Amino acid sequence: MHASRSRVCVYCGSRSGAQPIYEEAARALGCGLANHGIGLVYGGGATGIMGALADATLAAGGEVIGVIPRALLARELAHKRLSELIVVDDMAQRKAQMATRAQALIGLPGGLGTLEELSEALSWAQLNLHHKPIYLLNTNGYFDALISFLQQAVTADFLQPEHQALLRVFTEVDSLLTTIYEGDII
Ligand code: AMP
């Protein structure tokens, strides 16, 4: 396996979710990335959607870089078989390293950690602190309420429509992959 020229950063759950479709979508994404020589940067965990995504990418011969804070490493939460594991001092450094190493940022189903990472990616894009595309995979309608909330924020005039549009929503893995392959990140 060679170091990838292009990489995407994925934010996703440390838990698997209640239905197999969440892990299945993550595995399909990992496989598609690997098949196109696109590397994965993620939180470095071995469990849940994170573990499924990393395992599928590695199994298909892809490059997987994990970025994990020392405290989580000490609790043995890190994936043991990654192409590279970058250990950082804290969560802020982790997010910075994850985003810096990728040309696009992707949210998959997850909990508060995922929401926080995705939210920062969006708010920093809104401030022009980065210009990386931000994609959301809305598997099984998991993020419907978040999407509605953002629409409500526009209606209430707390969010500008052009900033709402920073989040590009996909229902299917294939259409997300096609956008990544055809996008200007490659
Ligand atoms: P959550 O969505 O709350 O499960 O949190 C997942 C996100 O937070 C991931 O994108 C990771 O960057 C980070 N994270 C939370 N828990 C862990 C863990 N056990 N191992 C590695 N990263 C984690």
C-alpha cells in the first residue's frame, strides 16, 4: 500500500447504531475510497462505525490514518492495525490534525463527538477558516432532524442560506463517492 495522494477526513460514531445499515454504509464508503486510492483520516478508534470504516478500508488495501489523543490511547481505545496512528495531546490538536491532512470532510452517523466535529468544520468554513467541502451521509434518514434544524435556523434568520449550503447532504454512499471521485479534491 502506498501513501495516498488524496485523503478524506471522516467523523463518525464510536458506537455501531441500532441497525446494521449504519455499519454497512460505512464499510461501503471505506471500500470505495480504497478502490480509488483515496486515503482515510479519522479518529483512530476501533469500535462502532469508526472501526467498521477503518477495517473495510484496510481490507480493501486503502490507507488509514488515525489521530488519537494520548488519553484515549492509554485507555486502549485505538485501532491496532492502522497505516499510521498519530498521537496528539488533546482533542483540539486531534481535530486540527484530522482536518489538515484531508481535502474533504465527511460526517457519518454518530453521537455527540461526531456532532461536535461536524459542527466545528461547518462553523470554521462559515468563517472562511478553511474551504474544504463538507459532506454528510444521511444513512437511513439518521440526520433528518439536524437537516430540519438547519432549515429552521435559516427561517429564524440565525443562519445564512449560503452557509446552510456548506453542508452537502447525500442519502446514498454511491452518490457521495461519485462526488468525491469527480470533485476537485482528487
Ligand atoms: P461519538 O459520535 O460520540 O461516538 O464520537 C465519535 C467521534 O469522536 C469520532 O469521530 C472520534 O473522532 C471521536 N471519538 C469519540 N470516542 C472515541 C473513541 N473511543 N476512540 C476514538 N475516537 C473517539
